[in-house]
Amino acid sequence: MILHQMLTGLETALKAALHILGYNDVYHGTDVYSNIQDCDMWMDALRAKYFGKGKPFGRAEFDKLLGHCAAITDGPANCFGPELIEAYPDAKVVLVKRDFEAWFKSFDAIIEGAYSKMFRILGYTDPGWMGKVQGVIDLWLPGQFKAATAAECRANARQVYEEHYAEARRITPKGQLLEYRLGDGWEPLCRFLGKKVPDVPFPKINESSMLKRQLDIVAMKTMKRSIRNIGLVFGALAVFGMTIKWLATTYS
């Protein structure tokens, strides 16, 4: 298994690169959108790690959630570097190096979405889908970033960023860590993974525009579900009201 350790940003390009190298099942945080039941396990894992509620995740729990994967990237998996390395001691870790300011530009877009009033309202109107996604976010950012608000998240970002990189370097077994910049191309990554250099260019993905498209898709999907849910509620209330009226007329 490959563990990609970065807080957020540039994961999509590396995921695409790993696919090209033959790692067909690469877990990414956005996978929960199509596999929403994963949110329940991530919430259990986050509660245990950061809030002392429930059993901390070990190999058995991670196998249920991630055992089918050849590689893992993005949040909330990147919260669990020590736990994942303990669970999978032979895993290789790719630590993507990036300047804080460049990373923060992409992360700030995530902060905007995470603390958005619109998404929070949609979490209530669509509890079976957006509510679960919001539930993960509401544990992830207060847990990893010690942040109850967007302002606190921004204020704590640099310290968490630096601690994350330091932790990855400290806990990864010798010889199993690659510190990598995407501009380095295929050679160092393939050498580290024991793969032949592909005969195609290294993937280049505009993460900011891709994140915006993803947020737009999520918003559209959950708004449709919310409208349906609200319609069902009003429909049920209408039927209930008609039933009460009928009973009152019949037995009056």
C-alpha cells in the first residue's frame, strides 16, 4: 500500500499518476460522494482519535474501510498517518512537498466550503447524503486543525501544516519515505515504487478549478436531494392533513 501524506491539494494529480502506474484503486477523499457509507466509519475514526469517543482504529477497522485500496491520498485519511503506518508497516509513504503559501490557496477554498452556511443548511435538508459529508467535516477540522470557525482554521493552518510534515518524517520507517515535488516528474516516483517510467507525460491538473467544479457538482446534487426531501415532507403533511379532515368530517 502507498500512503500519500499531504494535508490537501495536489492529491488529484498524484492519484492520476498512480493510476497510470497500475495502482487501480486509489482512495481519495471525494470517494465518499459515491460511497457515502464510508462517512460513518470516518466519523467513528475521527471521534476516537480526536475526541476520545469509541475504539481507535487499527488494522481490522482500516481493512474494512481501505483494505481494497492500493494507495490512499487526501483527507480524512491524512489525519491518520501514525495509525495507518502502524496498521500497514510495509507501506511506502509519498510526502508531497509544497510551499505553505501555494498550499494555503487551495486549502482556503476548502475552508470556505466547509464553513459555508449554504452547505450547512443542505446538511439538514439532505441528512442521508450531505449531512454525512458535513458530519465528517465537522469532526475533521475541529480535530486536526483545532478549529470551530473558518477564522480559527486559517489561523492554525501553518502550525498544523508544519507539524504534519514533521510527523510524517518522524514516524515513517527508514527507506519507506519519498519527499517529492510534482515538478520532479516520473523518475524519482517510479524509482521509489519500483515501476517503469511510463511513456506518457506526468499528469497536470488545475486543482483549484477542479475543486470548484467538484463543489458545484456536490451543491447541485444535494440541492436536488433536498428539494425531493422537502417535497416528501410537505406531501406527507398534506396527506396527514387530508386524513385528519376526512376523519373529522366522517365522525362529526
